[in-house]
Amino acid sequence: MINLPIDQPVIIFALAMVIFFFTPILMKKMKIPGIIGPILAGVIIGPHGFHLLERDQTIVLLGTIGLLFIIFIAGLELDLDGFKKYRRRSVLFGSLSFTIPLILGTAVGIVFNYSLTASLLLGSILGSHTLLTYPIASRLGIAKNKAVTTAVGGTLLTDTFALFVLAIITGATAGQLSPIFWLKMIISFILFVALILWGAPKLSSWFFRNAENEGIANFTYVMVILFVSGSLAIMVGMQPIIGAFLAGLALNRLVLDYGTLMNRIRFLGNALFIPFFLLSVGMLMDLSVLFHNPKSWLITVTIVVSVFIGKASAPFIIRKIYNYSITERNVMVGLTIPQAAATLASTLVGYEVGLLDQATVNAVIIMILLTCIVGPYLVEKYGRKLALKEEQRPSDRNEDPERILIPLENPQTMELLIDLANLIKQIKTDDQPLYTLTVVQKDIKSAQNEVAHAEKMLGHAVMYASGAEIPVRPITRVDHNVANGIIRAMTEERINTIVIGWDAERKANKLFGSIIDRFVDQTNQTILVSKLSQPLQTTRRMILIIPYGTDHKPGFIEALSRIKILTSRLSASLLVLVINDSVENYEKYLQKTKPEPPTELIKLNSWLSLQTEYVSHFKSDDLIVILSARKGTIAWHPQLEVLPKRLAKINQQSFIVYYPAEEKEVDIRGSKGIEIPKEVLFKKDYEDYD
């Protein structure tokens, strides 16, 4: 016999899992965002519904963790580079998007006889917004549009302002707004922010650089940063969500958006803790108040109208100032009108400290339901129009499927190579897997044990990639010659990009060794020969070295695009060093190719300048990319065979030798028979300064 409300932990958890499984399906069929499902379920099964569950300490605990996950992920996903690029318009937009609803919400509170602190809290609740519809913009391919970037950058301010107001108000309810209170709060806030935003990145960078690339340890470390930051916020008299938000910002550049670690954070949050938070919020709602208190309807309508007017006003003003199109304006409205994470957080805190009553909580939840329906509709409708306009621009992208092969030999570098291959993928929405390959160099009749060993390593590669939801197709080949086995796999699978590791041991007169040298010379596909000494997420600066004449290579545009994609996904800056060539053309190419990470372009007059001014000053958190060339083709130079050896001698230096694709008619020597003029080949700058 089961008594109501249910108090058996197993049954409570089972009921919650059933809700989390079925409500998204029902919401999808009704074309309503899935975030609404657990909230409605909480209303139905909560204390003010059928009272199947009590909002006890277990629900509150799991819901609080879910709230911290929401705010933490928001900090991790903020586009800091986009904010820097459009910082002025983002600052203006964020200020307007917060201030106008703040004024309207405060006025609403005063009209309905709320206290001044409660009115300000209500205004800050309306001023915040959640990027609930950003995945729609990303899916439509308009994430880098200036209007979208402005809206996303403005979120950094609106959420920060809202959380800061929340901290002031909740602190004020516990004491008085005396000068000592303000002094203590300002000093503690500055010290707290400095500790998290300065100390956590330093410590995390050291950890990821020196710790083994072990998934459980990395995830546990991130959780330590999250909850310690939340705990420190409580100790200085602030809400833990402020600590979670700052922790997300602190780890923003270290937790890669497409990496395994980020996927695990999202998975745990979205699958378990965040639904519990939404369920707990729904349990707060008491529909009977709407029927027994007519004033509740008036409060609800007023709050809903205020948030729609307040959030729509900022995009209208920004459109007039920066000449955005009507379509871009409507997309901005759709992005910033939904209320969810920060709104729910502030409302919940305000209710718990006694500033907001049940009628206000009901009104806010109804507002969340409506804005979460209108926002996705606007972004879907007008974002599609915006995407169609952008697709009319010419594109240099190759229409062939993007197929990346990763030959594996060393288990120690396997995970780094998979991460690199995943980060350079130009199309994240295609269905092409990463191809992992092992070649067994043995007579076919006696290769059984070696094949089993190779397949075991491929199995580890598949397990690692599955953690980041990266589709992988393992391949094993048996061949007397490893290079021939790689080339055969490339031909059979129609591979167009190869990512391979190098142990930095140069033998005889070979550059990389007989295996890599051979398939580089005998193929025309894109090849990335990589020596990765550090985890990719510790990269702060990408340094691209471009030799003379590289812009005349067939695969140059694709290579430049891939390198910029890698830079953007690593949240790094890009330093382009052009060797003895005109920089004007490269400036044009950099402006035309997307995305647009922070970029600096410098011309060097000689290879000797590169050595004396830069190579000896490279840092361990720099990732060097040499845009190389196959021997005999245009842009090839003797120094391209010297520079990798020099970089390999630098301790803990990561670098990539990038061979752009050649035309298909390149012969097996990788040479198109192009003559390099003697006056160019024998210039002093081209001499080996060994």
C-alpha cells in the first residue's frame, strides 16, 4: 500500500524518471519547448495539485544542484570573443535589455503595494533572460550573425546585473543598508570575483596541463570548481548561483564546447539535475490562488505585458542605432524574451526569503510558460529567413563529404588526436564519423594476435569518442608496409583529411620518418602531422606560420577556414606570421573566411626573423600551425623541413604541420612540376641557418 504523499525514495525517483522521459515527448508533439514539461508536471503532482509528492529536502537538494548546473553551463557557453568584438553594442543592448524591464517591473511592484526591495527584485527578474532559443539559431547557422552575437553578448550583462541585484536585495533583508554593509559587500565581492576569475583559470590550466587525460578525474575537478565557488559565494553573503556563474566564466576557455568534458557536464545536467529543478519550481505553483484571488490575474497580466514590452524595446532601439534589418531585430526579440534560468533562480530565492508571495510566483511561472513559447517561434520563423539571406552569399566550401582519418599507433596520443580531429570538423551537423585506423605490419597469415591488439586500442578510441557523442568508425588493415596500408584505407573510404601524430624523432634524412613522409608524398589530401604535448583546452594562442606563395595553393582557403574554426573552438587568439610575402591578400582572405576569432597579422622579412624574434619566445600554451607544402609544389621551401625539428626541441611545445590539399592530378611524388624561380629559391632568406 502506497501512502500519499509518496515518501519512498525509490518510488519518488522512479516517478521523476517517468516524468523526465515522457514530458519532452508530449511537449514535442504539442510543439512546446521541452523545458515546460517538468514544470507542468510539478504543478500537477505537487502539494498544490494531486499532492503525489511533497517538496521535501530531497527535491530541494536535487533542484538546487540543477539550478547551479543551469547557471554554470550558461557561463561555460558564453561567447567571450563575440562579446569582445561587439562589446560596445553588446554593452548598450545588455544595459537596455535589463534597465527597461527593471523600470517596468519595479513600477508594477510599487503599483501593487510591494515593498521597495520586493519591487526592485521583481524588476530584476523581468530584466534577466535565458538563451533558451540559442540552439535554434545555432542549428540554422546564424550563430555568428552580428545581431545574434549582440544578443548573446548582452546576456553576459543582463544575467550579471540580475544576479548582482539579487545579491544586494537578499543581503539587505538580513540586515540594514548601512555603509558597513555596502563596504563589506563590495570588498568581499571584489575579492571573491578576483579569486574565481583569476585563481580558478590559473589552477585549472595547471591541472589540465599536468594531470593525466582521464575523464573521471577531469569531470570531478570541474565539479569541485563549481561547488566550491558556490560555497564561497555563500560564505561572503551572496547566492551560490553567482559562484556557479563565475565558475562557468572561469572555465569558459578550458572546457571545450565540442569536447568530451563539456558533453558530460551537459548530459548530467540536462538528463538529471536540471529536470529536478524545473519539477521543483512547478511544485511551487498554486493554481487555486488564481481562482480565489482575482487580483492574481491582474498581477499576472501586468507582469506578462511588462516583460514583453521591456524585452522587445531594446532590439527596436538597437536596430535604429546600428541599422539592423527587421528580420535581425525579430531574431533578437526571440533570443532575449524567454525567461527561465536566472528568472527561476531569482524568483525562488525571493520566495524563500519572504519578499515575493504565492501570487507573484504564479505570475512569474505563467510568464515563463508564455515567453518560452513565443521566443522559439520567433527565432525559428525569422532565423530561417535570416539564414536564407546569408546562404545567398558565395561559398568556397567543398561539397564532398568531410571524412577524417586518424591513424593510431600510440595509445598515449590517441585521445588528443581524436579531440583535434573533432575540433577541425567544418560541419558539425553532418553524419560523417571519424575514421580511426590501425595498420598491422605483419604477414597476413600470422597477424591474428596483432590484429586483436590493434582492435583493442580501437575499442578504447571508440569508448573515448562516445563520451563526447563523436561517431567513430574503426578500421583495421594488415599490410607489409604501414604507409601503403594507410593509403589503401584512404582510397577505400574516400578520405579527404588525415590527422596523424608524430613522435618527433627524425631519422637519417627523413623529415617525419619513412611512414609519414611516404604517404605525405604519395597523396594529395589534407594532412595534419601533429605533435601535441599539452591538452588542447590549455591553448591560449594559435600561431599560424604562412610561407611565401601559400595563397596560390589549391587547398589554402579550406586550410585557413579550418584553422580559424579550431582557433574559435579553443577560444584562443590567432597570430598570423607571413614570411616574406605581401600581407594585403592574406588580410582579405582572413576577412572573408569565418569564424572571426581575435586575429593579428604580422609580416616577417625572413625565416631568420621567425627564428630570432618568435621561435625562442613561444609559450607552452601556444599551438603552432605551420602551413606547409609538399616538396616540389608551390610554397615549398627548405626551411619547412627544418622548422618542425626546431620546434620539437622546445620542451612541452605543441605544433601541427598542416599540408593543404593539392589538386587531384598531383603525381605520386606530390609535385606538379612547378618550377620555383632561382632568384627566389636561392635568396639568402631561404638558406638553412642551422
